[in-house]
Amino acid sequence: TGRTYEAIIQVNSQSGKGGVAYLMDTEHGLDLPRRLQVEFSKTVQAITEASGTVIGSGQMWDVFSETYLPEDAGLRLIGSEVATGRGHTSVTAQLLVDGQHRTIAGEGNGPIDALVTALRDELGVVLEVKDYSEHALTEGSNASAVAYVECAGPDGTTWWGVGRDSSILDASLSAVVSAANRARTG
């Protein structure tokens, strides 16, 4: 048969976050933070319960991408400039906002805080970063990184954003934009 163990792993509505986390790590190199595992596994469980079937690695990646990394998102980061000095950081970000180019700027105690300020002040997207983690996605000279941010809204609800880029800074800012997208559509 020649099939590897990983190739036939599938997740059903009873699999829980362990199966989801295992597949995302082994098949896609994503070491999801525990609370993100919980959030995403609920999404997967809803799909498997609705369809009454299992979900494989490829379909799971599609669901993850649509949820956290959508190519047609209302907010998309296309570039940023970060400046630091005397205990504060400023970010100027180039975004596509519902297809329109916008430049937003903000200040904070670091790049993520500065972008959160810019999103709030210039686009009215209010969120607070509660947790952050990052890791390298691939090894070598063209290494890429992934960043995860857990955010909370004014009403106390929490959700995650995910960013991927060759630069850990850009991955971090993209994760904030991912979370902002989810806040806008949630």
C-alpha cells in the first residue's frame, strides 16, 4: 500500500483539538498555541458535524486559510514602515481596505501596539492584544515565520489572528491585520 500514517489521518467531530493540532503541525509546520487549537478545533468540529463526515489535511488547511489567512480579506497589509526611538515605536502601514488603498499610522510601545492604535484611530477597529507567539516556519536562507495574536474586543470576546511572512515583523503585523479582519466580520 505504501501510505504513511500521516497521509491517512483524518479528523471527525469527536477528534478534538489534539488531532487538529497534530495535523496542523505535521502537515503544515504550524505549532498552534493551545487557545488557538481550541478555537480552530471548534470551527473544524462544526464542519464535520454539519457534513457528518471526516476532514483531511488538505481540507483542514483550506478551512484554516479561509478563517485566518483569506486572500480576499477586507483588510490586507501591503507594506509597513516601523521607526523606534526613546521608548516608543511608530508604524505607518499601507493597507487595502475593502479594495481601497489606505495609509494608516499609529504609535505605541512596540510595532504591534502601534498598529493596534492605528487600526483603532483611523479605521475604528477596536481590539486589544492578549497573547502573542511566533516561530520559524522553514529553515534556511529564505526562512519564513508565522505569528499568532490573541485579541479581545471591548465586549470581552476573544479571537485569534495569524500572519505569515519571510520577516517575523511583517508576520506579526499581518497577524494583527488578520485579527482585525475577523473583528470586522465577526
